[in-house]
Amino acid sequence: MLCKGDPEMARKLPASEDHRASPIVRFERVTKAYRFGQTRVTALRGVDLAVDRGEFVAIWGPSGSGKSTLCNLAGLLDAPTEGAVWLNGKDAALYSDDQKSRLRNAHIGFVFQGFNLMPVLSALENIMLPLQIFGIDASAARQKAMACLAEVHMTPYATHRPARLSGGQQQRVAICRALITNPDIVIADEPTANLDSAAAKMIIDLMAEMNATRGTTFIFSTHDRRVIENVRRKVLLTDGRIEDDVIV
Amino acid sequence: MHTWIKIAVRNLTLNLRRSVFTILAVAVGFAAVNVFGGFADYIFAGLRDGFIYAQGEGHLSIFKAGYLTEGKIDTARFLISAQEQTRIRRIAARHPEIEVVTAQLGISGLVSNGQISTITLIEGRSFADMQAMRARAGGMVGRLEFFTGAPLQDDVLHLGGLSSGLSEKIDSPIGSDVVLMAPTVEGQINALDMHVVQNFESPVQALNDMISLVTLDFVQALYDTDAVDTFSLLLSDTARTGAVKTALEKDFAADGLRLEVQTWEAMSPLYGKVKQMFDIIFAVLFVIVLAIVIMSIINTMSMAVMERTREIGTLRALGLKRTGVVRLFAIESALLGLLGSTLGALITLVAVWGIRLGKLSWIPPNFTTRVPVLVNLIPGDMLWTLAFMVALSITVAILPSRKAARMNIVDALGHA
């Protein structure tokens, strides 16, 4: 099993009483608009979408369709202009900034297109970081991070800083960092965009394995065919609206 | 906390040149404040000890009430009688902090070598008491020579000293004889012979050609009185001056003595003026140093925050709270302050030792002889400066990092 995560952190998301029945993430008439000076750009237009636990979903579509915006809202990185995002049956708007931080830390993992590893930390230290933000002591965090690195065949690179790793290696470290807290959802924004075919395949297989063995929900924002062909649900976004929603 | 310190240290080393310049700015500021502070302290100590020990004025001076305002015109009305002197000594003996109690009498008159006569201020002192006071002087004052020639003795009435200027003025070097003339308490002219055995420098340049120093018995005989005008008290601890003054005032009042007690600070206006001047210079220097340090750290931290906005977004996405982001940059800035202050302390030590080794000398205000230029090392002030620099560094870092922590996370992640 890949990156078992920390049992101390394996608490369930705070939820409504009927959380088992409700989707893990639900968008309710969500509109998101950005303002650039006098110009208002609407990225999402009244989106309704529900993602259940254990799903392996790709949000796909052309550039500017609102894929990343949707992922940001699901990951509590941003708030909708209109409508509501429900996380495990609870309106995310009801959480304070600190509560959202805690939720992101313990229950949501992120994989970014540009890997976003801390340049001054080694691969191992980058993976330990979410655990240390949670407050787990360094030795326990190191042990778990080493186990996770071993799972992705990165043990020889544990002390390497990101600048000395290839794109595929960095993304494997980023996935370890996303999974180390045993999250309920992993939000992956264009995770394979900067990778060659072999590295991309390995990353996709890694996440598919995690989804299959742990039941972790994965939401991808992508326009990479290699990802879209491997997911079980494909949500097509065009101009901020859901145009198609297919379960394979 | 260890993780955040590690990240801060590595980020500082990542931008080594920028960090080094900021550390140097803090270090130079630290050293400037402490070297100047140490020099000012050395000067203050010199002025204080010069008045208290070298001039034998002690920590506290006791006068008849009104003496300081009217006594110079009509000294006789404000003299402390023999009976009052006994009562003062009895009361002083109750206070163990008082180490030396000495009386003095000063009158104005004429000094003549038989051909030339000039005005003189005749100071009558107990030389055993003065010696006891000077023996307790430390620092710069403790190393000074107070006179040339032979020491004066309380039991040899006709021996005296002249200030160097007066000695030259009336052409009466050591070994010569002069006549001191003054009116008695009753107003009749009296004269006594004095054999010059020493020359000394007056602490005040303007008086260096006016002072004759004699035994208390000599001046009392000349003035035809057994009274004195001042009592000087030396304490074991300068810090106790205020407390002993208050206690003595109470004791004198209870004993029916109409006396006033003044501290050395009140009796030495030069100390206050010089201190005020140094305080103003120090304040100006401190403001300049503060501005340089603040601007250096703000520049460094603002650059760091701007360059690492994307990193801040990532940390926030990973669950770091806003306060955590502020803490991260505060630690980084505190390290700059700490390293800068530590280097500043080393520069201060080197400067202090360098000045000592250089054996520089100068003539400070209130002195007529050259004294060594020294800088006192004040560990308490250095610790205070270190704490201040670190606190300042943290405070300065909070502004840019707080702004970054409040940024929209998506905007921060998208920062180029």
C-alpha cells in the first residue's frame, strides 16, 4: 500500500449527520468571477457537480474553461462568488480561514503542475512538511516520509533538493507529500503537464493504485489524454459550464 | 519549531550576499550604539567620580538651609557651628552606608608673595578625609595624579598648595612662602603665612589661577571661627544616594537641625549638562542607526516575501495558517537580527580592545590634564541592544509577511 499516512491524522472530515450518504464534494450553482481592473471574467457559471468518495475524476476541457478554478474551490483554496461548495455535507463558507487551513492540512492533498516543492528542503523534508505543519514530531514524520519515498522508489534521492531531481522525480515527491497525511481527497492540477510519457504513466499508475487500494478520492484538472483515458469519470467543462459528465 | 528555523537558515544562506549585507548593517549599527554608549559611560563615570572622589565632594553635601542661595554673600550667617557639627556626625554615624564624613570651609581673600597680590579662593579641607575619598576612586579617576609636590597634612598648619595657574601668577612655586589674607567672621583683616608644598590642577579651568588649598584648621584660624560651611559625605554605594539623602533629611528635621542635603548630581551641574549633551547625540545616533537597520531588514524581508510568494501559496495550500507564514518570516528576520547583533558584539569588543591598545589620550571637559580615551564595555547594554535588535527585526518582518499571508492562495500560487 502506498504511503499509509498518519493514523493521528486519519480523522474523518467534519460533516453533517448524514455525511455517509452525501458526496464528499458538491458544487451547488457555483459561479466564480475574477475582476481584473474594470474587467470581470467569469470562470465558472452556475456549476452543479457532486463527487462521491473514492471517485477518480478528471475535469477536462480546453484552456480557460474553468478546470483549475473548480479544483481550487474543491480544495478550499478559494471561495465561490455565488453558490456554495459543500465539503462532506458542510458548506465550506462556514469555515474560518484557520479551519480551512486545518482541513487542507489533514484531509486534502494537492499535486501541482509545477510540483511546488520547497527549494531549500530535501525530497524527504518536503514530504515531512505537511506532517510537521500538523504538529507531528520530526522523527515520526521522517519515518513515514522515508517509507513513502521507498514506495515510489525514491529512497536514493531522499537527501536531494528539488533542483537536483528530474520532473518525474519531483512529481513523485509531490505525490508523496500529498498522500503522507492520508487525505480524503487529492486535488491534482495538471499533474502530468510537465512530464514525459514514461514519467506521466508512472504518476498516473501511482495515483490509480492509491485510489484503488485506499479509496482516496482524486480530482484531476487536466487536458492530458493520458490522464483522461485512465479515469473512471470524465467531466467536460467548456466556458465555465459542465458540457458533459461521463462515467466510464 | 526546528523545521521553521531550518527553513529560515537555509533561505538566508540561499540569498547569502543579501543576508550578509543585512547582517553587516545590523552589526555596524549595534557596534556604533555600543561603542558610543561605552564611551559616554566612561565620560559620565569620569565626571561623576571626578566630582565625588577626586574633588572630595562626596555623594551628599550638607549645608545650612539657605546657604546655597544667600550664603555666598553672607557666609557667616550660614555657618555650621561646632555643636551642630557634632550632631551631624552623630546622625551620620547611624547610617552604615556613609563611609566618610568630612567638613570644609571656603572663603575668599588675597594671596601675596610679598610683591604681587591677587584674589584667591581659600579652601580648607581635612586631607586625611580627602585621601580616604580618593583611595576609593576607581576607573579613570583612580589612575589620576592629583598634585605635584608633597601631600598636605592635617597636623601641619602652615603647609598648603596652590593651583598651578595661581602659582605661576604670583610666581610662587613649590618651596616658596606666601601670605594668605582674609576678613574674619567679625570683619577684621587677618593674615597667615603658608609654605607652598604642592601644585594641583583645578577641576574648573576658570578657577585654575585662583585656588589655595589649606587645612581646615588653617582656614578656620584665618576666618577666626570653629564653624564650617559644608559637610561632604561619601557613601559605599552611589545608587543609595537618594535613599540616604531622604533618611538624613528626616533625621535632621527630627533633631531640629535646619539643614539642606544635596546630591552630587545637583551639586555638579556640569555632569548634568554633559550628560544631556551626550544623551542628545546618542539619541540622534540611535535614530540614524535605527533607520538604517529598519530599512535594511525591510528591504531584505520584502524581497524575500516577494520572491517566495509562490512558496507561501504552497505552504498555505498544505495547511499552514496565516500566523505560520508570519512566524516563518519572523524567524528569518530574527536570525538576521541575532547574527547581526552577535557580529556587532564582536566588533564592539575589538573596537574596545583596539582603543585600549592604542593608548589614546585627551583632555575631557572639567579636566586640565590629559586622560586616556577609553570605552567601557557594558554587557547589560549589549544584551539590551541585542534583544532590541531581534525584537525590531521581528516587528519589521511582520508587515510584509502579514500582507503575504493574507494574499489569496490561488493568486500566491500563480505568482511568477
